[in-house]
Amino acid sequence: MEAIVTWHERDLSQSASERFVIPEAFILLDHMLDSFTKILSGLRVNEDRIRSNLMKYKDPMMAESLLTALVNKGMPRQEAHRLLQHLVFQSQQTGVSFRDSLVKDDRVSKLLNESEIDSAMDPESYLACPRACGPSCQELDCDRRNRGV
């Protein structure tokens, strides 16, 4: 019991980490918040460019919504994932559009008709602010459009 260091008996070596780490952590946090604020204040969203990129690379990106559509129609998730992965790679290697690969594949066409495939591959559904998030999201979207951002 005599060997236990009490608060009033500590020397500087025992509190060195406390004197160094805590202030440094706050300095780092201040720098991170300052950098983050500068980045976000200059952020501009170019919806036309987003739309252009979605249209350019939509085949592999839209596989997620096709996966959901296939699973909703009863295909096991792992099987749907492997199938779509195979069809994306096949369409990229052969130059055939992903949509055409889907329509021609018997396993897909057995569950989804052409209009369901087209609906699942529509990238416009990924561009809008979801209305389910409520009025605050809609106000933010309107405010952003009014500012021209």
C-alpha cells in the first residue's frame, strides 16, 4: 500500500501523455473540421454531369436494382448476384449492351419482362431526393436549386 502513487505525489513523467495527447487531439480535430468546412463550402453539384456519368456507366451500376428486382421475383440473392456479375462481364467483353444480355438470358427473362428490366435499369431513379425523408429534404433540395447549386 505504501508503494501506490497518489495524486499529489505524481511527477511530470506520469502526466506527460495527458498534457500532450489531449491538446493535440483537439488541435487535430480543429484542423479536420476547418478542412471539411472549406471543402463543403466550395462543393458544387453538377447534376448534368452526374446524369451523363450515370448514362455512360449505367450498365454495371444498375445491376444493384436488377438484383433487387430478381430477388423480389423469387431468385436467391447469391444466384442473382453471380448471374448479374457474369452478364455484366460478358456484355463488357463482347460489346453487347447489358440490357440486351439480360433480355436474351432465359433465367432473367423467365422472371422479368422487358418493361421490368427497363424500369430497373432507369438511372433517373437514383438522381432525385427521396421524398420519404420528409419536408426537410424537400426544403433543402428547393433551397439548393434556388441558389443555383
